[in-house]
Amino acid sequence: MKNVIYLLRIGELNQSILSNLKKNLEDKFKEFNIKVEILQDVMKLKNSEYDTERKQYEAPKILKRLVETAKIENFFRILGIIDKDIYSKTYNFIFGIAGRGSHAALISLARLRESFYDNISVIYKRKESPRDFEERILKEAIHELGHTFGLKHCYNNCIMQFSNSLADTDKKPVKFCASCLQQLKINL
């Protein structure tokens, strides 16, 4: 098994988002000799994963399919990217999900855009910034992949900080703190 993080589109998704994420993740993980590849497949969403009352997709159900794919294909890591709103039983929304120590993670782009909040909140009334959006995607991808490498949420100034809002994501750095970096090196 080569050290490759595979990016998998889930549903409709702009190819440029995947290309930018690939480039950015390769840059962040190059010191660990980890490569990134974009899978040509597209995972279709299932009706059973959608909650019609909430108007959201149930992330653990999607993650379960990603975990199965990682096992079947013997992937080092797989990161699913979805452009729909997701939730878990514990949280009314999430930016992403991963099982600690598993080989699969999922991130959602929906709430990483300022425009998502236009009709529901005055908290984040800012002009849409493509650069900020790209950085948020990278932060959430690294964070969820960190969980797959066995890292927990961190209280330092670290990418592994829990994000409960877009402002939380914007505030955290795009890097691991010294403690998490050390743990990551041990786990790899």
C-alpha cells in the first residue's frame, strides 16, 4: 500500500476544487512522503442518506461507504468531498467527519461558503472570498485526515482544534501544533 491520499467526489462537484485541494494537500504532507491523487469515480448519494425533514445528508452513513471503499481497495487514505450540508447524530451540522485511526474521512463544502449563511444568519455577512474558501477546504481536509492518523481534537493553536462555526475554522492555523505534529510522526 503506497502512502497516497485519494480524493473522491461525492455527487456534483467542481473539478477545480479537487485540483486545488490536491495541490494544497500535497504541499502540506510532502514532508511525510504522502502523495495525493484524484479518483475518477464519483460516489453517488443515496436517498437513504438524505433526511428530508432536516434537508441534510447523514454523514456517518456516507462515511461508512468510504470506509468500505478504503478496505476493499486497500487505500492508505480516502477523503470524500461533498458539496451538500451534512450532520451527525451528535451535531446539527458538521464540516467533516472521520473515525480516529480509520482510513476514511469526509468533508462538506456547503457551510464553508459565506453565501450559505445569507438567508439564515447575520453572523457571517461578508463578501464571498475564493481564497478564504480554498483555505477552509484545506483546513477541514487536514483536520479530518488528522483524525484518520489517530489525532484527537486539540486545544492549542492547531489545525486539530474543533470548529463549531465558520469563524472557528477561519481562526485556526493550517498546521499542526508541535504536540500534534510529534504524535502524527509517531503514528505514521
